[in-house]
Amino acid sequence: MYAIIEVGAKQYNVAKDDIILIDNQPLKEGKEITLDKVLLVSKDKKVEVGQPYLKNVKVTAEVLSSVKGEKTIAFKYRRRKSSHWTKGHRAKLIELKIKSIEVAG
């Protein structure tokens, strides 16, 4: 069984016991959250697709920790101008463990 959920502006393909990284949100470690923006759920070769969301499906997840993502480098270079700059960035992420996918009815 797997589901496609929407968190923020991104979509994730999740199954039970998966660990995903989402964009930073004000969540505390150890807290359980319910994700109700489920776009698709598949169970035993039966697929349900929402328009846009499924009303009878919930995904429960536990907040594991707050982590930093990999460092990304932005480099700008202007030829013949003796001008360049380098900037680095590490995104703040939240680590979630998917506890269950519940389909009612």
C-alpha cells in the first residue's frame, strides 16, 4: 500500500515506515501529525485518485528530527568584468516517519 501526499507545495510518494524529508515547518520532535492532503492511494492493485484530494484517507506520521539538507552553491560570474560571487545555502528540513495510511470505508 502506498499513497501520494502533498505537504506544502511538494508531493511525496509514501508507504508505511518510510522516512521523508519535508520543508521546515513549526513542528516539535516526537509529535504525531496527520496529513490529510492525499492525492492518490493504491491498495492491492486498486487505485483511488482524488479530485484534488481524497476525503476518506489519512496519513499519520511522527516527527523524528530537524535536520539540514545538503549544501547548494550559487555561483555568478561576469566575463571580462572581474566580477564574481559565490553563495552557499543549506535548507532546513523536517524528518518524518510514516506510521500508517488509513482508508475509511
